[in-house]
Amino acid sequence: MQKGEHLEPNYVQEFHPFGRIPVLDDNGTRLFESRAICEYLVAKYGPHSALNRRTDQNIADLATYEQAASVEYSYFDPTVKALAYEKIFKGFMGRGDPDRATVERLESDLVKVLEHYEKVLSHSEYLAGNVSYIYISSGILVDCS
């Protein structure tokens, strides 16, 4: 990773849409984000472990859910909150005008997340696979125009 392999287009396309680590490929089940990977490994290789919180679900479905949740709270939510602050609340609170460079960086970060969501939704019905979970987040406040 010191050489920046995680930033190469193939790595971003195939392994982690945000060019980060860790990544797991277990016989075709490919996951990123630590929590999702840990949940998957415990469920698959330690089904009787006290760490296995849910034994009645398909382990790949569980890990996909954890991955979707992790993307939301690690990438989507902080970016949207920072963007809302910069474009709306900063001026409202009397803290000056939006910083254009910050807004551009945050908008670029948000586009990456939305592109990832589009990729996921191109082959599954929901962000966490084909099982519906209620998505209640700041996503309902996003105006993509």
C-alpha cells in the first residue's frame, strides 16, 4: 500500500470504490470495510463463536448489509453533513461564505459515493442486496441537482 496500489483504477473498480483498505475476497465473496469483513469471517468460520451475532441469516447477506451500513456512516453521511454545513448552515450561523475549494472537494467525494450506489443498484434491488432494509439517513435530504 505504500506504493499506492490501492489508488490504482483497477483496485478502485474491483476491490474498494474509495481506494482504501481492508478488502477481502473469499472465493468470490468480495467485501470491503472492517466491520463487514469481521462479521463475515465470524459467521463463516466461527459460527459457534460468541462474536456471531446473527446465525439465522445468510452470511453473505449479513456482510453485504454491514458493508452498506458502513458506506453510509463512513462516506455518505459525513460528506453530506459537511456539505450541508458549508453550503447552508455556515452562512446561516454567521460564519462566512462557503469555501469554494471545500465545497468542490465535498461534491467530488459525494459523487464517488453516489457512483458506488449506482453500481450496487445496477445489479441488486437495494443497497444491501436483494433484501429490503429501511434506509433512514440524511440521504432523504440530498438534492442531486
